[in-house]
Amino acid sequence: MGMTFATPILLIGLAAAALPLVLHLVSRVRARQEEFPTLRFIRISLVKTARRRRVRNWLLLLLRSLLLAILALAVAEPISRATGWFASEGQAVAIILDDSYSQAVASAKNKNSPSRFARARADIESLLGGKDKPALASLLKTCDTNPPKPLTAQLDAIRKTLAQARTQPGLSSLARSTAQAIELLEKQSNPQRAIYIFSDLQKLSFDPLTKLDALARAKDIPIFIVDSSQGVVDNVGVTSLETQGDAIVDGQVKFVATLRNSSPRPRRADVLFSIFDKGKPSGSKAEVQARAVQNLAPAGEPGDVAEVVFEHKFGEAGLVSGQVSLGLADDLLVDNVRLFRLAVRPRSRALIVSNSQNGQGSISPGDVLALALDWRDEEHRDKPWPIHVARLEATKFSPESFKNIDAAFFCDVPTFTDAQAKAMGQFVSRGGTAVFFLGPTVKPANYNRLLGRAGAGLLPGPLGQAVGLVGPEAPAQAVEKMDIAHPLLAGLFDSQAEYPAVWVQRYFPLTSPEKLPPSWQVLMQLPAGQPLLLQRKVQAGRVLWCMTSASPKWSSLPLVSIFPPMMIRQALRANATRPGQAAAGLGLGNPYGPESNLAACSPDELLGALHKRGLSKVFIGPSLSAVRAMASEESRGRNWWDVLIAAVILLLVLEAVLANRRAKND
């Protein structure tokens, strides 16, 4: 802060402050002293009175001198000026341009109105031109993840970069760009430094900025924030699109689209679900498959965000593209469409290998499993279903049986040959799924030798002999742990308490369950740590073991409601990792979803947050000229004439009071 005077020559009047002292010294007369013994007691009283009068006289003298000095200063008109706050000429500036797609907002009603981004670019052009252009500058874009370029005097190069700038669909990081700007300016010896931010004050961007640790190093750097948002925004956006279910022929896929209303009024959104007729989003027409209407509350109120669900079955395998779009025009068009691309897999091919001669009654474990995988009877065979189920007797099973299948279910198969075990290991490692249900005819020694670690490596550990009795009077034990977060069990019920209890009478134990490798996931566990259902990934494939039978003779598992969806999910997941099957996905360059939330900080709110971080040199306005005017007003300083004149009047009153009191006392 500096001080100057409008008429400094008048400061010569400060010499008048010495006049009261000079006059006092000139007029001072020392009287001759005579001793009168009879008046010696009066003399003591007079000395005390004279001391008080001397103090008052000196105070009055000082007051009159101060009065004359202040009067001289007031006549010279002192002016205080802020230094280093706003001096564009010769400045080193870091220019931050918010190029996120929220800057693409433009009035849908007024086609001639420029977008936020266009206004920001025009202001930067103005900053880089004219008599107040900076000496050094650098342009940083908030969506650009590349390191910033150093400050340069080549402003034409910056203008060229600015002309090529466009809004981006990715994540905007204003905090990162500001930290980079501070680092660039710290390397400059130029005392005139500044940061210019051209953005729409979106909370999404500015909330992280106000928490930036690097701001502590920018206390002496003026920050000019140009708010490019003008007027009330009217916008509804599709912020996200997710799929639920397997993208498989005849499988039900749910598309869940999330909408957000950024308008200050309620909006009625017309939502369209479309598939491109040639499988690609470009060069083909989108055929509308479904339509929904969603009412949204005003921004900031409950109901301003809502989900719309579309269900669709694909009749053919292959790559399919589509979109969820809004059938309305608003101020931000880029978030009105969200594209998707899915690799629709062919029907899953499941093979059930079972021993029908196991003495468990007319309904074999293979029959139970076949019913769980495909509910259709002969009357409903024409209904589409995403799983093709084939059955094979255990005696006819061979290594060639693994051809053209995705999942193999083995139910109470007594033994395997070396060739079968080897083919089974190769089938799983290439991406196939093997599911084993044990039963009365299983030979543990054969399984341990051929499927254990020394064999195909598919067994979790050595099997012991089956334990437990079966029958209405036989004891049963309940499953004590169930992993409902596993994909085979997740979401079947709303809470753990709603999952049905599973009771087991007979099962095959692991001889050393405590040595179970950590790569195995236990889905169901019996008391004493014995696993009942467990799974592991083996290279590209999976293997699932059920230590009891698929028949209800040994346990209640085949009878509970979770059994069919578990088996269906396992079969549908099986061909997702098979060779030649592309993974499903939604990534088609969709814009960053949260950017559709156009809620903005108020300038006062933002100023308060930045002031709390110790930044006092912050100017926020709707345009470059506005923030420059604020800075100019701040640097213009203050004329202290009126304050000093008021002080003179006050001193005159005090002097009159003291002088009058002195006269009365005298």
C-alpha cells in the first residue's frame, strides 16, 4: 500500500505546526522573585497549582501544533494507492480455460446467443490483445492431462491454440490446472503475476479447488475468475447408463439410465431406447425400441434425479450398438444422448453328465439339474431361452464331449479316466466351466488321484468318505455361512435374513479344510469349517464344487429358491470367457456423467471459501472487463481529504473546550 498527495507542494504548511511552540518561547517572561515570609504557606499551594496548569498548557500546545499539521496534510490531499494488485502491462499470467462440456451450454430459445465456451474464448482473446496485454502467458485447459507449456512471450501461438480449443467430454480438473498455474508463476521473477480462470463456477470443479493445498502459495498472486455462465439454464441430461443381466441371445438385459434436471422448474423428459439397424452408431439409423416418460422435480429438490429402466432381448448374436436419448431440445445437447455397445453372445451350451443308475429314485440328480437350467416343458419349448441344455450318460462321456459346449455339469459320476481328466483340465483352462455335484456312487480315491493337485488340479483338496445319514429321522446341519455378495447369489433377496436356510444330511468332507488354498471362494460353509459350495478360477475358466448331491435325498439345496438362479447364472457366465466371445461394454466416448450437474457456486460463496484459505486478491465477475474494473477500483486507492478535515474539526472543538476551561480556572 503506497501513499501520495494531490498537491505535495502544500506540505510546506507542515512548518506551521511549530508556530505554537515558537510563540510560547518568544512570549515567555521570567518574573523577579522576592521573599515574603508571611506568604510562605501560600507559595506551597501556588506551586501545586502551577504544576497542573503547566501540564494543561503543554497539552494545549501539543493539540494546537497537531491541528496545524493535520490541516496542512489535508490541504495537500493525501491519497493511498494499492500497489501490485492490478498492472496488466508487463504481467506474467497463467490463463486457465475450463473446456469441460458444461461450457457448451447455449440458449436453446435464442439461437444467436453464444455458448459459455464461446464467451470465455472471446474474453481470452481480449486479454491477449490491446494495450494491456501481458508480457508472458500460458494457456492451460482443465481437461488436458498433458503437462502445461511454460510461459511465453509468443502470444500468437497461444491465440492459435485457443482458436483450436473445443469442449471435451472427459473429467475437468480445475484444481490440477490451478496448481500447475501456481507452479509456473513461481518460476517467474516478474513481480507482476496473475491467474485468470475462465469457467462457469460449476460446483463440481470449484469445490475441489477451494480445498487445494497449493493455494497457500498463491496468497500474493491476484486471481481473476471470469464467470462464463449467464442467465437461467434449462437442461435435462442422461448422466449414466448401466446394464444388468447377461448380453446373450434370448437373455433379458436391463438398461438403467439416470436422468438429472438442472433446470429451476419441473421438467417432463421423453426418453427413447434405440438400436442401430447396422450395428454401428455412425452411418445407420437408430430404430426406436421403447419409449418412456419421466417427470423430474426442479434442480436441488427431491426428485430432480431419477432412473428409467428399459428391458430388451436380443435375438441374434454379434456386436450391437444403440443409445438412450432424450426427445427434447435444451441448453446442453451433448448430454442428451448416451451410447452403448454390447457383444451379444450366443446361447450358452450346457452339458449335463449324470449317472442315472444311482438308486435314488425315479428323479435323478441330472433330472433336477436339467429342470433348474431350463424350466420349459414340452408345451413351452417354443419359448425363447438363453441356455441350450444337452444330457449325456456318464458311461458315454468321452474327451470329445467337451466340443461345442460352454459348461459341463457332472452329477454323481463315479469315476473318471486319465484321458477324461486331462481333457477336463484343458477344457477349463481354455475358458470352460466345470461344475461337480457329488453323490452315492462317487469314488473319492479316483477323484483325489485324477482331479487333485497331482492330476488336473481342479479339486480343492483331498476328499474323505461321505458322512451323515439320510432319511426323515436322520439329523441335519444348517449352512452357517453364505456369501451373498458372490455373483451367483448376489441380489436374489434384499437382505441376508431373507435368504432361505439350507439343511444338509450327507456330504463329502475335505480331509483338511483348514488347508484350503486362498484362491478358492467358499459360497456356503457348514459347521466346523467344512465347505459345501466353493468356486475357483482356473486360468481362463472356472470350476465349482458342491460337496453334496443335486438330489434332494441328501440336502434341501435343490429344493430352495436360490438353486435355479444359481445354476442359470453359472451357465450364462460360462460362455463369457470362451474363445471368440467379446466382452460387453458401454464405452463409446460418452461424456463424463457428473458434468451434467450444472449446479454452480454463487460468487459470494466462492469468495468466502477462498478468503478462508488466505486469498485476499480474488476478483469474480461476469466478464473480463468486469473483473478488471474491480481490480482497477481496488488499486485506485483512497483520498483521505474528508477524513483529515473531519479530524481538524474535532481538534478545533477539543482546543476550544480546553482553552475555555483554562480561562475559567485562571
